[in-house]
Amino acid sequence: MNRRNVLKAGFATGALSLAPRVASADVGFTPVPKGWRTFELTTRLEPTFADKAWIPLPTFKADDWQRPGNVSWTGNARVAERVLDPKYGAEMLRVEWATNEQSPVIEVTTQVQTQNRSLQPGQGSAAPLGADERRFNLEPTDLLPVDGLVKETAEGIVRGAVGDVDKARALYQWVVENTSRDPKTKGCGVGDVSWMLKTGNLNGKCADLNALYVAMARSVGLPARDLYGIRVVPSQFGYKSLGAGSEIVTKAQHCRAEVWLEGSGWTPVDPADVRKVVLEEPPGNLALTNLKVTAARRTLFGACEMNWLAYNMAHDVKLPGSNGPAVEFLMYPQAEIAGTRLDSLDPDTFKYVITAKELTPT
């Protein structure tokens, strides 16, 4: 899709996306809060000859859907300390090994409680968003501009929308309709929104497609944010594409998005997972009219299943103690040897494994 077609699609879809949501013949994708579940996430690094590492911790706190718990670690590091990104508060374990350590190892275990989310967008009694937090969640980042082509496209999409809920829904429907998931994209993608719109290449994975939503939402005055995390167990609603396939979740990272709406407050939106259902839900390459797709499309604007843990909402993260470049987001372990960054998307060479399990209440 080239730039001209992107803009044409934006102007056309703005009206279509305000139509009533299609009800599925219900496949039962109805995540609602019904009690807290406890998960244990373990990240084990054995990076040959590495001297530094940074491990994201799932300690994002949200009173109604995520409660971080105990964090512990073992290994032979010379230094291991919990540190925060100063701008976003993203927490990580910063590790240093002695330069002569031949077999560096660190294993970090975190317990987290989660609860499903289900909101009616724009309805409820959420406390107002403070002026500083609103301003913060309308700012551009290095890869998420909120002016130029981003703003032009978003304004075309929301033209005719009445109120913030209709604007948020119009953007969501547009991303669902006009993007696609690319299985060849490394990791979760990068989220270079300007490049996506300039080239008309709206393919990618969750960090691309949900970043597109967040940037466009911010550009039209809707506070929005990405949440970076990891799937930990299978879906309880039968979606093979929306859960972890085993206890080994090394490659199960997933970025979600939220938009702030008066009434419902921070409201989950995940157009990227709708496109994941389209591509990956058996037998694959489903039509947008497929019942499992329409159910996901309806549900993922306002609700989400919490078989997923949130690490943080940070962009452009400068790793403490590193002279290397900032990472676009902190969702994968990072490590360096003599200042050279290892490939975080190649866990077999990097040598790290992430495992997850649900703990049975005692």
C-alpha cells in the first residue's frame, strides 16, 4: 500500500469504523474479571563471556489487573541490582560479571498476580487523568511522531467521529482493516511509525501495529501508550494464537496498547492481536468475517485476557551503565561484552531461556 492509498484508506475508513460492532455468533471470547491468578516467570541467562546484562522485570503495577510480587535471583554476578529507567519507571535487573568470569550465569524469578480486564469504553467512574500524565502520554517518541503524515492520516480516519470513544474506535478499526501481520518480521518488530506510513508498508508485528495505533491516537489528542510484556500460559478461550504454547516462553513477548478515555480510564486496545488471529489461528489466513476473528475484533477493543504479564511502557530506553544505543523498548533481555551489544532476538546464541508457570493457590 503506497502513501496515497494509505491516506485514501484513512479518509474512507473513518466513517465505516463508526458502524455498530458486529456481534459474533458467540465463540465465547469473553474475558472478565473473576479472580486473581498467580504466575511465576523465570529468566535464565548464560551468555558466554558477557560482562553486563539487563533483564526486564514484570513489575508494572495496575490495581485492577496486575500486582507484582516477589523478585529473587541467583548466579555468579559481581553486581546484581534492581534499577529503574528514570523517565518511564521501567524496572530491570542490572547485572555485571567479573571480566575473567568464564561461565556467567544469572537466573531471575518473579511472581505476578493478574486478573482479566473488561471495560465498556467511555463508561465507568475512573478518576480523571492528571494534566502531567495526559501531557506525558501525548508526547512523541523517537519512533512515534505525532505530527506530519501521522497526524494527517489520523485526522482523516477520525473525521466525522463524535467524541473520544468514537475516535478511539475509528483508529482501532482502521488499523485492523489496513494492516497485516508479517511472520518474517524479527521479534515483535520495531515500531517505526513514520517509516510505515511514508512507505505504505503497514505490515509487521505487535510492536509495529500497536505503535501505529498509539502514535495516531496521540496525534489527535487521545492519550495512549504501549505496554510491553510476555504471554505466559495458553488462552482459556481456545485461541491458540493468543497464548503461550508451552512453559518455555522465550519467544512469547507481546506488546499491547491502551488509550485513555473519560469514564473507563486506561482502556485496552489490541488491533495487532486481531491480525495475529487472522494469520495464525488454525487453519490460518482467516477472513475478517470468520467468527473467531469477529469475536477477537469485538473483544480486543476494551477487554483482554490476562494470560500475559506487563513489563513496562518504556520507549527509547538507555540501559544504565551502557555506552551503547538506547533500545526501542525493553521487552527482551539485553547483554554486552566489552561494550558490544548481543542480539537479544537470538536467544540460542545469546543463551537465555524464559519459562513460566501458573501457581496453584494454597
